[in-house]
Amino acid sequence: MSFGALSLLPPVLAIVLALVTRNVIPALFCGVWLGATMLSGGNPAAGLYSSFNDFIIPSVGDEWSVTVLIYCGLFGVLITVLQRTGGAQAIARAISGRVASPRGAQGATFGLGVLIFFEDYFNALTVGSVMRPITDRMKVSREKLAYIVDSTSAPMCLLGPVSTWVVFVMGLIGTQLTEMNISGSEYLIYLASIPLNFYAWLALGLIAFVVFTQWDFGPMARAENRARKTGEVLAPDATPPSDREVAEMEVVPEARARKRNMLVPIGVLVLMIPPMFLWTGNYPDNDLVTAVGEANGGLSILIATFVAVVVGLAMGMQQRLFDFRESMDLVVSGIKSMTLVYIILTLAWSIGSVTSELGTADFLVTLAEASIAPSLVPVLLFLIGALVAFTTGTSYGTFAIMIPIAMPVAEAMGLPMPLAIAAVLSGGIFGDHCSPISDTTILSSAGSSCDHIDHVRTQLPYALCAGMAGILAFFVAGLANSALMGALAGIAALLAAAMLMRIFWGSGGSRSEQQTG
């Protein structure tokens, strides 16, 4: 049975409810229920039964979904272990001894944020809390600290080879490949999207540019001038968050924290993935390229993460930071920390199955082919993703809603699949950076102990600069079918925008003050 335009109702309802309620979980469930009701002849009771029997339970029960859920849980355990053993604090302590200027403090914050690429919450809370005493001493405003922390955490989670975000997005890509009956490795497709994630790269590039030049603009320039001239790192009327999340992070005493407690487990995780790809791809019976293409990405990352967790726990017990019983408590706590991800993933898989049954993708493809130029599709995906993320405050929910739409449209219109995925990912991060209700934005304010509204107000001009450059980058990439041309256009637009903002909305301080560093 063909539903035509009516097949849009479930995803549209999910988007609208997500915008209105600012909570993606009930929005996704209502989308699943509506679609199941339509498929059940309009009977809501039958639709509720079908929601669980035909979509939610089967979505959780297949081998791929279970693999994703297990390695999501293992990532949660790994983050908990790294937090408990204090490796990041040891790295920050080593960095602080080499910082002697505001530029150095900001650069060190940026560097630590790049290093902790595997989890955005852990990044936002850890980098902000451990670098705050250093930036305070160097008279760097809390607003600047929060900006660097916030604009590093989410982009790095999507630009690194492994992270909690990577496994989440892989789950969405893998499910959609199955729905579309397309063969291929979801991990390789994700890796191909990394160079095309223009907003993430531009946001990081803007941080590096601002840190190196010490050129600030807008409200941030005034905050930095206040901190440099008066030593007040917070505005007089600022009300920083309670920082409860950071205060409750249980770590080892500073004297016992060691850098290797983070570097070794993460090194094990990253270094194990290539050989696991070859093993699951049946190398050497298959040649190198074939083995990588046929590798089981989910199982490879699962095993690598498991070994990293075991190494991290063993190091903690060997150093007598905790005993075996507490190590098992850490395992349970880590799995519990991923509960929200489990729920969103399950509902995202379910609504993907519903829209497949309704023929939503087929209708959208037909509509897009008739009325939208292929070169505009990446820009539209970026803008819609940004709108959803801004109004809901969640990148995860944006990806869950948009990737099942973006991939079929890209396939039908002959666009590179990684480009369409990257446009959704970039839009999600951009909207997340601009949103005052974003969880990572709130956690960045908490970790940096910065007034939340001051953080949003000072970060917004920087996010908009990178966002406008990202729009141009996706337009050029879609028009010229060249990632390099898109990247060059985005970089040129970013530099031009930053310089113009500096000229017309700069600090007004003396040149010597502006170049202090």
C-alpha cells in the first residue's frame, strides 16, 4: 500500500514534537506509534501493539543492534574508568607547568580538548574543570574558556576515529544500509564523512585562529578586555552554575594521578582497531582492500573497547586506586550512563523501520528529484539539521531523525553518501553550539564555572561565523562535486568573516593589549 505524502507524517510529527517539547524521546515514540497506527488501518490500539511487536522489539533483537548496544555500553564503562583513574587530570597538571601566557593557557585548553576526543560530556566537564585554575591565573575570561571547551568537545567526537558519537552514528548508518539493501561497511562510510564534516573542521580552525592571533570580537572581546585589565574572569553580575557535576566526579588524589592512566587505554583502543578490521575481514585469505571492505566494524570496535576497558581496570587495580569489587561497580555505572543513548537508538531504529514500511524515503526521493537541485541538498540537510538541533538542544536526536532521510535521498540523486551524512552531522553540531538548551553547552558552562547565558551570548558570533562558512562549503562541494573546493571555499569564507568581525566588532583595546600572549 502506498501512502504518498501521508508517509511524511511520522517523521514530521517526530520533528515537530521534538521542537515543541524539546525532548526527542517522546517525539520519536509518537512518530513510531503514528506510523504503526497508519499501517494498522488507523486503529491506535492496534498501532500501539504493532509499535512494540513489529518495530521496537525487532529493532533491538537483531545481531547488529545488539552489537551496537553492547559496544555503546562498553564505551560508557571506558569513560567511567578513565574518569576514576584521573589520567586527564595528570595530563592537565603536566601542561600547566609549561603555561606562561594567556595565549599559552588557551592553546593548552584547546590541545587537551583535542586529546580527549572520545566522549563529549567527559571532555566538557574534565577540560573545563582542570584548566580553569590555569586560565584564571593567566587572566583568561571564563567566557573564553567555556567557548574553547564547548567548541572543541562535540567536533572532536565526530572527527576522531572512535568515540561514543561514532558508535551512535554507525548504528544509524548500519541500520539504514540494511533498510536500503546496500552492502558496505558502516564504519568506512563514517570515516569517509570525516573530511567532509566542514562545520566541525571550521569550528576547530576558528578556535586555533583566535587563540593564535588573540583576535576577539563581539561580547567575547569585552569579556577578554575585562579579564586582562581588571583580573575579573567573571562579569560582576555573573551567576555561574553550581558545578555539581564536576564536584561529584570521583578521581584519585592528584599525587597518584598518572598520565598513562588515560594514554594507555586510549592507545590500546585506537591501535587495536586496524588489526581487528583485518581479522574480521578474513585477512589474509582476502586481500587487504577486500578485508577492510568486508570487515565487521561493530564487532571490531566492540572487542577493541573491551580490551581497553580491561587494561584500564587492570591499571587501576594494580595501582591500588580501587579493588576488584569497585571495578565491577564501575562497569555497572558505565553501562547505566548509556541508558539515554540506548533509548534514543532503539526509537531511531524503530522509526526508520516504520518509514521504510510506509515508503517515506521513496516519496522524498521522487519529490527531491522533481523539485530540488542536487547541489542544494547538502545545504538543505545542513540547515534543517541545525534547526532541529538548535530547538531541541540535542545532536543525537537530530542525527536519529535526519540520517534515515538523508541517506536515501543521496542514493537516489547520485550524491556521495558521506557528503549527505556529513551535512547532517555538521548541522547538528552547529545548532548544538548555538542552542542555550544544549546539554554540551550547559556542561561546558558548568565545567568552566561560567555564567551560562554569558557563555551562549559570547560563543554565538563565533558559531555563526563557522556556520556561514559551512553553508558555503557544502554549497560549493555539492555544486562542484569536490570536497577540496568546498573546504577551500569554507576556509576563505571563515577567515574573511573573522577578519571583518574583528574590524567592525573588535575589542577597541590597544594593539599591545590585543597582542598580549
